[in-house]
Amino acid sequence: MPQHAAQFIVGNCVEVMRALDAHSIPLTVTSPPYDTLRDYKGFEFPFEAIAAELYRVTAAGGIVVWVIGDRIRNGRSLTSFRQALFFQELGFSMHDVMIYQKKNTPFMRSNAYTNAYEMMFVLCKGKPRVFNPLKAPTKRHGREMLTHNKLPDGINKKKRGELKKEKTRTNIWAYAVGLGGTTRDRIAFQHPAVFPEKLAEDHILSWSNPGDLVLDPMCGSGTTGKMALLNRRRFLGIDISAEYIEIARQRLRDCGLAECPPA
């Protein structure tokens, strides 16, 4: 596959991944279907088989970003946590548990607080090969008296130090959703569940370098692929639906991005 190009494959992602070399994928960013909350044209979701293949193909130090929520009906299903524990049983380490906070159109509940988040499990095979921390500006910066070395007596001791102009972001990431927030690509919403382009981009920038291969084994409308190419990564997208793959291909064509021809 050429540098900064994408390849899409229509097929069962378990079968397609079985044809990939072991330890060959440095980064996967995906959001699987869960708890039958959306209609994916009757396609099934064999989670355990998918998870096992993801472990096999992930490179040493590679990352899998697994974006998932829970069905809320008579309480939470906790599907996300069961899947997280299964990934650990396979051998992944749970490098981080992150939150994807939705700034708008959250799921309203009559007898509980408004639901406005999904989980982002950052799974690693060993220690991360790449971490490019995203930064946020600090409210204050410059030199001032800073607290240090607080002892059991509770007395704050201070010395002059420097507050940086920026700091590493927290592990709660907030994004607007819907047209203009998730994406400006109207065609993407022909898929029933589209996650924000910026979410995919932020993980791609964090856990990979230019030229790296990014996988999405349930690529849907192609959000991960679009953001991978825009950030000079290679991309492999798999989906069992030919219709969704065509949406993904069209999104790339609309912004002048290339799909490499089949091998």
C-alpha cells in the first residue's frame, strides 16, 4: 500500500483479519456496534472472535482504541466493561479508560441524569510504542510562587517556579455531535452511528506517527480512514456492508483523498 493511501475491503472482519500478518497493525481506532442499539442491516457482531483477531494482529506496543457505550434500559447493560475485561483476558493491558463526552443531543432519561458520554478504552499490547500527547492551554502561565513538598504537618511550602503555557489534556474529551459537529459530510449520516472526525483524529495523532498503518475493522462510513489520510497515515478499512464501504469511498473522493487499488 502506498504511503498516505487507503484500502477498503468488503467482508467479515474476522475472516479478513485472519489473512493479515500477526503483529502487523500499530493502531486500531474503531467503534463497534453494541447492544443492538442500531440497525446494521441484520449483520451480526461476533465480539470475542473480533477481539481475538485484534490481539493477534496488533503489533508489540500497538494500541487499540475501542469506543463503546452501553444500552440503557432498566439500568445499564455494562457491555462495555465486560468487553474491557475480556480484552484483558486476551493479554491486552488497559492503558487508559477515557471518556468521550457529547456536548449536545445527549440521551435524556426521565429518572436519572442525562447520559452524555461513551467509553474509549485504550488497549495496549505491552507498553505504547508511540505517545504524542495533545496539549491544552493553561489559564495561567509565567513565574510565580508554587506549592511544593507538602509534608504531613499540612503546611504548604512555596518556592518560585514556572507555570507552562500549555499542559497535557485530560482523558475526558468533549465533542459536538451531529451535522457540523461530528462531520460536515452529509453522506456520512446515511450510516446509523457516526463518531466525530475530531475524536478519530485526536487518537490517530496521539498513538501513531506519519506513515503508520491505521486499521478500522468495522469502518462504517469511513471516519477513521478520512482522518488517517488527512494526517499522512495509511489506512485499512473493513466492513461487511458494501453500501457503507461505498459511503466511505465517496467521503474520500469528496475531499481529494486516494484509495489504492486492490492488491
